[in-house]
Amino acid sequence: MLALACMLVGALAPARAQDADNPSAAALIEALLEGREPVGGPFDLIDQTGRRRTDADFRGKLGLLYFGYTHCPDVCPTELQALSLALDMLGPAGDAVQPLFITLDPERDTPSHLADYVTAFHPRLVALTGPDAAIRKVALAYKVYFARPSAQGGDYAVDHTGFIYLVGKDGRYLGFLPPGSSPEQIAATVRSRL
Ligand code: NI
């Protein structure tokens, strides 16, 4: 896991000046891996149908959260595909799992855009967007690093970490799966928590 952390830190852009609202990728990954700080928390967002959704709506299900953006060329689609295959492997037991995709690019990822996107993955996948401040808040709560280019417009890429987060039926954070986890690994982890 530490080797993975080093790889991840090394692969990301140079750490930026650190402050509480804008921690570096290294600081966020360390906080997640060390588990000394609380992870997770409430959110108040909008789903792909335009409906307001909060964390409380998903109590009673085991949450699988992934943060990314729909214009991501390869990593996000690969991870969402693995997550979707894992849900299918679980069969009826998978009904107790709620997969959530939270965008880090709310400007482009409008509800209608997300609605088109999620159909490519899993019928039960809920995608969430919202005001930039709400996205920043939930990303920071989950120790997600992301950086969008300051001069936007046209095509741009969003640097981001890609952990899958497990959230218990009571809404409390349980742990994470590293980027690149196979559908089998995701299914096994979920099964152990059901
Ligand atoms: Ni991505």
C-alpha cells in the first residue's frame, strides 16, 4: 500500500502550496492511507434526474463511491466498468449496494449529461453533481485530490485521485479500494461487508 501511495504521489502534478482548504495530493493520500483523520461526511447534491440527494437518502445500503468526471479519457470509465461488473457478480446480494459516481467537474457534468453517461455502466448507478462549493466539500471530506486548469473552456483534463470508497449502511466510512482494483476484488470486499 505504501508503494502504491508513492506511485500515486509521484504520478501527480507537483504538490501545491498547502492550506486547509487546498491540501496537496500527497497530504490527502497520506491522510487517507494513514487513517488518522476522519474520512467521509454529509453531502447535499443533485442526481442525474435533477433531484436533490443527500447522504441520508442512501442509509440502509452499502455505499460504493467513486469521484471522477465524464470527460475522463480512460481511468474513470475503467473504474466504473469494474465497479459495475462487481455489482453484477454479486447477483441479488448486490441489491444492498448503492453505487455513486460524484463528479469533480460540475461545470460540464450537468444532470442531463450525467444521465447519458451512467446508462453506459450500470442501471443502478446514481451520478451526483452540484454547486462547485458542495463538490469541493464532499471531495475534501473523502480526501479526494483534484485539480482543474484555471483557464477553462473547451477541452480540459481534471487531475484526480481514484479510490473507491466504502460507506456503511449507517453512513459511516468503512474503507477504500485502491485504484485499479479488479471486479473480483471489489466484489469480494463488498461481500465481506454485507
Ligand atoms: Ni478520471
